[in-house]
Amino acid sequence: MAAPILEVNDLCVSYGKVEALHHINLRVESGKIVTVIGPNGAGKTTMLSAIMGLLPSKGEIQFRGEVQRDIEVEHLVTMGMTLVPEKRELFGEMSVEDNLLLGAFQRYRHGDRDEGKTMDQVFGTFPRLKERRMQLAGTLSGGERQMLAVGRALMAKPKLLMLDEPSLGLAPLIVREIFHIIADLKQTGVAILLVEQNARAALQIADYGYVLETGSIALEGESRALADDPRVVETYLGLGGKKQ
Amino acid sequence: MDLQIALLLGQDGIVNGAIYALLALALVLVFAVTRVIYIPQGEFVAYGALTLAAFQAGKTPGTLWFLLGAGVLVAVIDTVIAVRAGALGRMKRIVLWNLAYPAVVAGLVLGLEPAKLPLVAQAALSLVIVVPLGPMIYRLAFQPLAEASVLVLLIVSVAVHTAMVGLGLLFFGAEGSRTTPFSEAQFTLGTLNVNGQTLWVIGSSIVLIIALYQFFGRTLYGKALRATAINRVGARLMGISTTMAGKLSFTLAAGIGAFSGILIAPITTVYYDTGFLVGLKGFVAAIIAGLVSYPLAAAGAILVGLLESFSSFWASAFKEVIVFTLIIPVLVWRSLTSHHVEEEE
């Protein structure tokens, strides 16, 4: 088994006295897509925020073989962890191009000045963004905003890309396009942690999956096995069963 | 009033307005990035002017000791934090900026006899002393409270202001000072006499505003500051730390404040507490802009400057009252025309 790029052991997160996540264990290996599926309110976004250092948590997070103590978001970004949050968090009053440039901020700060080249690669992946490069991010459509959020994250040249509900609020056609792109990103060697409600689409492109229910991991396994698991089929994939 | 007096008052108003514009820009910048309503902005004006005046009077300015003291304090706090976190790699930066830099500045000031230096060098030395106080004050007073509400930050801001005025009295005494003008030149435009310093103030304000515009529009660091102002979470996820953005905006604000002080020192007598009133007028301009729009803030500042100079002609006893009363109709107008947005939790 390859060395994991991200290893989370016994992660607990509390909001005040309420514990929202209980003893989560999770691994992501280099170059793999791992998905976490589960219903609304299961704690999926909380988990990503805790891993990224946006929320205080208990437990151990190892990223690229280093235990992260006093996790700071900025430090994790420098080390190659990038989160595309559920709300996108774009800079609405700035142009598409500026949004992308800022994605490379941490690399620029450490002397990596190839942001022009990286941007061309991102434009290669998302030709639509190139057409809109001078437009303000706030004026983009939902699908374009999601593309910009992913593109901006790629500008950081991440080792681990974490995506929070990339399909949320998007038309089915756009969802399919986004998932195609995520599957293609795997070829570039980046590890992906994909959090989704759209279990069918997520399990199709993922190598491994976890099912998160009310703050705990309820099930885990190879995504093909998960997709055949009767509990998953019934709860998340619907009566139609696995899509061929 | 005849045309000549009107022109004279107009000139006066524009000169003051240019300074208020610079301060208003700094206030908008600091508020947008850190949500701090930066009352001590005016103190940097006074510190800049009085540090320069102290050099010209052949004295060692007290701000130098402030710089050394604040530097030691920041270094001690950051060292404790770095040791606790086991991040000794940070020590180099801590020592360099908070101990080595102030020590070098002190060496320069004490070794060079600044009174004999040309004006430009004296002004540069003043900036070198006063500007780093900005990020240090951010580190000491505001960084630990970065997530606090606007009201808490405002209270801290008032406290910092009071402390800095008190220190100003201690450093510079109660007497006011004036510095020698940058230029003794006099020009006659039609019936209007224009002196060199007026052109200096207006010219450098315009240059500074254009430079800031370029900084925010063209450089990645400027864009990072704007990004933090637009979306703090999004910026953090790009690795733009709130602390870095805060320090950078406080540095810029301190630079703008101290530079404004150096510009006005030859045309008005600056006292240790002059900065407050000057800063407040910049604040009125910033309020006109709703603390968000830079061009509106600059326009508001010119309005404040003109209103001040014309009211000092007709009703000089009430000039401050008139200027500050302006804020009431402005607030009424703003609250009627703009949507109220609840502060984010």
C-alpha cells in the first residue's frame, strides 16, 4: 500500500458542547481519488474545515508524513493542501484572471514565479474561463463559478485537492462536465478528497469511499464495492441501483 | 467676498483636502482589510511631523525610543509564541524586524547628526522611524483580537489613540512645531499667489494616490489585500494570512499618515494632539464613502477641505462644528440610499 498523503486519526470536532464529528479515521493516498459521501448535516463540510485548519479539532492529522500541530491554514496551503469550499468563496469584485493569480499567491510568496504558465494550464482545462478572463467573478454563472473555484485551487499546484460538494446547485450537464474534469485531474498525480452528496457520480470516479453519517464513519471500502453495498444502494443510490 | 478671496480659500481647501484624502484612503484601506476603525491614524500624522521637527531642532525624537521599546515588546511576545509552538525557524524574522532594524535606525539617528542633513534625508529618517510603528501596533493591539467584533476593535482603537496622544505629549512636549518648507518658491497665477509648499502637498498627494492605485491594481500583494477585504475566508484558503494582510495595511496606513504629517508640517503648526482633528476630518471623508469606496473618499475629502476653508472665512469660530455637522446629513443620506447589511458573525 502506498504511503498516504493525508492520514487523519481520531479526529473530533465540537461546536461548543456539541460534538459534531466523532473519532474520524481517514486516509488519502497519493494520486488517488477518495470520496466521502453522506446526507446533509452529516459533518462532511465540518470535516474538511477541520483538516484545513479552519476549525479547531482534536486528534491527529498527518499531511505528507508530517504531523500537523497548531495547524495554520497558510502553512497547509504552502505544503500543498488546497480546499475548494462549498460556498466557492470567490473574490466577486475581481476579475477571473485576478482570482486565478491569487490562487498562486502562496507559491509566488515563496519565490515560485511561473504563475503565467500555470494559468495557461488551467485555461487548457477550463477553456470557458479563458473566454471570461476579464469578467468579474461575481458575474459568472454557477457552473463557471465552480470552474473558477477549482481553477483557482489548481493555481496553487496542490498535492492534495479537497473539493466540497462541487456539484451543489449545478445543472446535471455541468455536473457531468465537472466530474469529468475531476477524473482527468487524477492523471496529473494530484490526490483528491471529494466530499459529495451526489453519491452516484462520486463513487463512479473515486477509488475509495467513506460514508459519513451523523458525525461518524458508517462504512468504508473500495468505491466499486461500496456502490454494490445494499445499504449504500438503498440509502444513497436509490431504487435504480448502480448505474451502468 | 470677491473672487480673489474665494480663490485663496479654494486653494487652502484643496491643500487641506488633499491631506484629508490621503488619510481617508488609509482609513478605508485599514477598515476594509481588518475592520478596524483606525482612530490613531491622526497620531501618525503628528508623529511624522514632530519627528521631522525634532531633527531640525537638533533633538533626538522620542519616537525613536518608542520604536525600540515596541520592537522589544513584539520580539518578546513572538519569541514566547514561537518557542511554545516549537517553531524556532521564525526567530530570524522576529529578531531582524523587531530588534536589529530598530537598532540600526537608532545607530543612524544617533550617529549622523540629522540636524545637518538635507531635508530629504531628514524626512526619510522620520519615515524610517515612524512607519514600522504601524505594524508593531497592529501586532500588539489588534492581531490578538483579529476575530473580534467591529465594536471591540473600535474600543481598542480609541485606547491606542489615547495612549499614542499621551506618548506624543511625553516625547514632544506641549509646544507646537513647524518645519522648514520643501520649497520657498512663490508663483503668481493671475491674481493668485501660490507658494511652493502648496504645490508639493497637492503634487505628492496625487503621486501617492496614483501609486496606491497601481499597487492595488497591478501587484499581487495589492490584490491580496483587496482579496482579504472582499472575502476573508477565500483569501485564507489561498494562503493569504489575515495577519500578513493586517500588518501590510497598517504599514501602508502608517506610511500615508507620517508622510501627510511631513507634508503639512511646514504650513501648519503641529502639536502633539493635532493629529486627532486632522484624522477625524479624514474620517468624515471616509464616512462619506461608506468606508468602502476609495474614489468617493477622495472626493469627500476635497469637499471637507473646501467646506472647512470657506466656513473659516464666514464663521471661523464654528469651522470645526460645521465640518463635523456635515456627517449628519451624510449619514441620513447613506442610510436612506444603501441597504443595511448585518455584520457577519
